[in-house]
Amino acid sequence: MLKAGEVERLGPGQRLKILQDERPHPNVVNHQNGIRRDIAAGTGYSYEVLWNAETLGGANTRFVLANAQGQIESDQEDLVQRLLAPAYLLLLQEWEANGDLEPCTDPIWWAHEWLTPARLTVDFGRDGKIYIDQWHRGHITLKSLYGYRGEGWKRQTDQWLDEIAYRKEGMEKRGLVLADLRRYRGRVCCRWRVRSQKRRR
């Protein structure tokens, strides 16, 4: 047995052989990958998303994630229709029957919607610009735009209007008008342009 600082010396007729561990054997690895791909095909998700995404490039990653996102949305819709929505309505009816909740007079009391988590993306800046452009052109709605981020469009719109009202109230308290903001922005822009021109010279 070798000790610290010793060098192995070979005797006559001896040679040194390096043992390489080949476990698991490549054939076993390929067989296991084939089984994983079969399992992934049964789930509706690609093998790369569930097990190994190391070999994917940028374009392939976008394609695989887009495919996975479609399957996720399908599974979410199925989960809502089969389980979540019926359980929600039954719970409301049970609360009303037990007196824990006042009966609702709205004829469409059963109407509701579900917010899903944010969509998968590998390039939020690029995708976000496309979504905003589609909204400006009228190709998608605020519900879809906020839904991509897992947010409710009514709640976000109310928050946006509340912020406008808060700014308006704050300006009235301070005696400011819209022209004051424009004048302030104009001075900032002019100063920045003058400085940028001097630097270029």
C-alpha cells in the first residue's frame, strides 16, 4: 500500500493500467433516456422541460417553452372546470345554507374567474414589447395582457386610476397645474440636450 510521498515502481513484466468507471454503461443511459421520453410524451410536456434542457439553444428553448406553456394553460383550464369551479360554487352554497354567508341577490352570483400564475418566458423584455404593441393595436385585451403576468385587469385598472386621483389631489393641495409639470419636464429635457451636445463637441 502506498504511503505519502511514495511513487509506485513496477517490477519486471508489470504495467500500470488505469481503470475507468463506465457506470452506468452508455447503453443503459440511452435506454433510460428512451423511457423518460416515453413518460414525457404521456404527460404532454417535452422531455427537455421535464428532465434535461442542457442541449437546447436559444430558439429551441423558446419553442419548447411555448409548447409547455400551451400544455400548462390546457391543464389549468381543465383543473378549473373539473375541480376548482365546482368546489367553489358548492362551498358558497354550503355557507349560505349554514347562515355563514348572506344570500346574494345578484342573479349571476355564480359568475367568477380564476387568475393563473405568470406565463413562462425566457425573454420578458422582447415578449413584453410584443404584448404591449398588440394591446395598442387592439389585438389583445387588458384581461389577456395582465393575465400573462397572473394579475387581474380590473384590480390593476382600479389601482392605476387611484394613483391618478392621488396625484391630482396632491397637485391641488400644492397649487400645481398640468402646465407646471410640462414646464419642469421641458427644462430637464433642454438641459440634458445642451449637456449632451457639449460632450459631443
